[in-house]
Amino acid sequence: MREVAEFRVDERFASMLFPEGDGQRLGDSVRRVCVETDDPLFRRIGELQTQLLQSTGKPFFVGWKLTRKYLAEELALARLLHLRVASVFEPAGEECGTKYAEDAACLMCGAGAKQEGPLVLDVMRIPKGKDIAKTIAGEVVVSRRVTELFTQHGIRGATFDPVRRNEAKGLEPSEWSQLIVRSTVADIVAPTRVGNGPFDDDPRNEYRCPQGHLLGLNLLSALSIRSESVGEVDILGTRQFIGVRRGLLRPERMLLGSPKLWRLIQSEKLRGFEIDIAHLVQAESE
């Protein structure tokens, strides 16, 4: 496995680490650079970020993304996959008429509000050419092709509710369905890292729920999952949430899939999924 960090570096400071021509210029003010996380340069980027923020109040990089690249053999041997939804769109369901019971959410972190009734969306804003996508609030929708393939291949653990579009004559059904995972008990455990950024594990617990519902703002590593919490299904969600409750944004559970589901995604070339290997960890008492 290779882990690659992509940074959007402020062009005013890029020359402190990168020669002219390294990376890709994105306009006049930002440069895109990619560095493997085991390269000493990665740690140097973190040091410069801290130094510049302390001395000038300005960051070395203004955006980041972590990507893991696996050998085919590694994926073939994986016992559990983290299913990441690559396509994100607006508006959120709440803006279109979807209702939530906020009294079911955690009072400390806002995670866990229950959706009441159907998911209502502006379906014309769902990314074209994708089989799975999600709103900025984490509401996951899938194409008719996905629902049919899950049924045909006996994929266990999911149900599908029709997505409604809010039109003048009322709530009309669409060709999209909301993905509902029936089991949300997969337990995220160490050494999973969750924090504010690649060099900030949130030591002040600014975004962590003291009751354990919300682990933090961003996932910074591959997931480790307590093996006994997975069960005999092909798709499930985590017990804990990651993200933030702010405005329309809602904390999200992570999606996990079995090797059977991964083979289906591959063979049918389902579009919109990104895959990481999730690691199964046995409890100390096992």
C-alpha cells in the first residue's frame, strides 16, 4: 500500500520546499503537489505549516487529501473494505424538504438525528454518470442499477427507499433510491486516526464527543474495526460518526463492505465508489 498526500500549497511559500516546475499550478496563487507520507518531505510540510501559522498567521497549504493505492493482491486478500462515496453534491435533503428528528441526536455533538419520512432531493443535481453519490449532509443515493444488482446477487445488509423530488404537484418518486444500511454496529478501534488534518490529531478534543458518538472531524488513516462487531452481512455502517454538525453538515457513519460486494463493484464497474482496505482487529479478550 502506498499512501499519498495531495496538498494545495500557497504559491507565495511553495519555493520554500519545491523547485519551480514541481507540482501543478492551479491559477496564480495555488500549487498542487503530491507527496508519499513515508517521504521525509511530508513531515517537513507539516513543520512548515506550523511555523508559518505561528510567525505570519498564514498557512503553507490551504487544502489536503489523503489517498491510498493498493496492489491488486492486497485488495484480493482483504476481508473488509471501507466504501467511500466519491461524488458529493448540493443541495442537502433538509433544503429540499427532508425532515429530521433532532431530539434523537446527541446533545453534545449533534450526531444521530433520525430522518423522518422520505429523502427529498433536487435529483437533477445528482452527479451524472455515477451509481452512488451523497449530499453534503451525508445522505447516500444509488442508481436503479445498484438496487437491481444488489437484489440479483443477494447482497445482504441494505434496503432502498425511493428518493422523492419536490415538485409543484407534490412529492414525486424518482429513479434514485436512498441507501439504508440495516446494521450500524461496526466498532472503530485503534490504531485508527481521526483529527483535524494530516498533522493535527485534535489534541484538545475540539471535535470529539465526550460520549464517544463523534470521533472527530476527518479520518486520517485506514479504518480499524473490531472483528466481532462486523457480523454476517455484505454492507454495514460504523457505530461511531466522523465529521461535524454545523449548518447543513451532519456527522456521518463510515460504510463498510464485504469482499463479495467489492467483487460486484469491480465486475459491474459501478461508478462513484472509492475503496480502502479496513483492518479487522480482535479484542484483547478474544
